[in-house]
Amino acid sequence: MPTALDVRGLKKTYTTGGTSLEAIEQLDFSIGKGELVCIVGPSGAGKTTLLRCISGLLDATAGVVELDGTAVTEPPAGMAVVFQEYGRSLFPWLTVRQNVELPLKEKKVPRARRTELVDEALDAVGLSDSAASHPWQLSGGMQQRVAIARAIAYEPSVLLMDEPFAAVDAQTRADLEDLVRELWKRLGVTVLFVTHDIDEAVYLGERVLVLSNRPTVILEDVAIDLPDERDQLTTRSAPRFAELRAHVYELIQKAKKGERPA
Ligand SMILES: Nc1ncnc2c1ncn2[C@@H]1O[C@H](COP(=O)(O)OP(=O)(O)OP(=O)(O)O)[C@@H](O)[C@H]1O
């Protein structure tokens, strides 16, 4: 499998007014084209820091991030990010359609193609009927679907998601998880999904990278050998799901106690 995203020797130390904090000690991993990889780790383990470095929003202290073989030094054209705080990531004065269209205008996509891409993306997330609404007229789950539509309309090769469903209710969350799996399969996009939620990571991912506590290293790269066809009932009640969940849970407990890889 060709590599989509390569992270090598990544370190990040924050320095503010004479004090320094080592957030990431050393991270090395790569993600194959079309893979769906989840990252879990204890609170404060540097998950957001890592995503910000990968997306070119934050300079690493050392190491390189490569997207399709090219070093990332600024937000790359082939990458889209969905953040947790959808409320703040959508522009309230723009309609749903205009929000989804904005990055395409910035990318100088011609008008006719923009219309097509926006229509397809809104249809994919089930929001065609809300195109003319404003974000504040929608529920939290719908707003997050707008953020997902905006990301996929952009046709990224890599989609980064930073705890995108942390603020929605459990039922909506399950629906959005299935939406991500469905879009991932349909579009063949590479997905890196950060979450606090162990069940969510095991349910969604083909691999789960478990991070140590700060300063961060990878504690284990867990292969999720569940069948590719997943659904909320069958998959979550499968004995193998329970085993994988228990394994990741134990790793997180170890991480919290400060355990490092041998
Ligand atoms: N701009 C910053 N300046 C200084 N320290 C920072 C900065 N941003 C994050 N940190 C510190 O870096 C460490 C990692 O933070 P980060 O937000 O990446 O962790 P996280 O794993 O995403 O946390 P959570 O799971 O709680 O969202 C934390 O100790 C945090 O306080």
C-alpha cells in the first residue's frame, strides 16, 4: 500500500516566556493511502498538538511530516480538517451552501464544478434540504454534518478529524460514525481520526494508535481485525470487539500510569 502520510521523528516542545513544556517526545508512524486510522490517548497526551503539526498549522520542534511524499510546511492543499468545535468553525452569516462552498472558492474551483461538488457533499451527509438554512438554525449534529460536507466537497486526499463528535448526543454520534465509515469507503480518502472514546476508535478504525501520556510516544499500534462491514449492533456486540476494546482500555490505563514502551 503506498504511503499517504508519513510522520518521522516528530517532536514538539512549547516554549512560553522562559518555561518549556515537552508535549511530544518522539512520534514515528505512517498511514497508507485509503487507510482509516484512529488515535487515542489520555487527556493532555498531545493529540491536538499532533494534528496541528500534521496539518501545517503548528511548527514541530523537530522531525518531518510528509503528505504524498512532500514535506508539510503550511496547510497543504490536499488536506481537510474537521474540528470538534463546529459551532466556531462555521460562519453564522453564511448559509449551509455558502459555508460548504467557501473553501472551493478559495481553491479557485470554477462555479459550475463548485455547485456540483456542494450538491454532492450535501447529499452525501443528508442535508440537501437545509442548503439555504444558516448554521444557527440547525442542531449540533446537523452542524457537524455541514463541517463534514465542507471537508469532503474539498476532495481532500487526507481527512483529519479532531474529536469531531465530542459535543453531540450518543444517537447522533453513532449515526455520524457510520457516515464517516460510509464516506471513507465511497471516496477512498485517507482518514486520521482523533478521539477520546475507546469504543469509537475500535469501531471506526483499521488501526488504533494508542499514545502514552506526555511527553508523548506511541504505546502501541493496534491492528483492528474486525470485518470490514461494520454496524452499530453486530460489530459492537461481537466478542472480538470486546477483546479489542478491553485491550485498548488497558493500554490507556497503563498510559495514564506513565508506562512507556519497552
Ligand atoms: N499553545 C500551547 N502552549 C503551551 N502548552 C500547550 C499549548 N497547547 C497545548 N499545550 C500543552 O501541551 C500538552 C498537550 O496538549 P494537547 O491539547 O495537544 O493534548 P490533547 O491530547 O489534545 O488533550 P485533550 O485530550 O485533553 O484534548 C498539554 O500539556 C497542553 O497543556
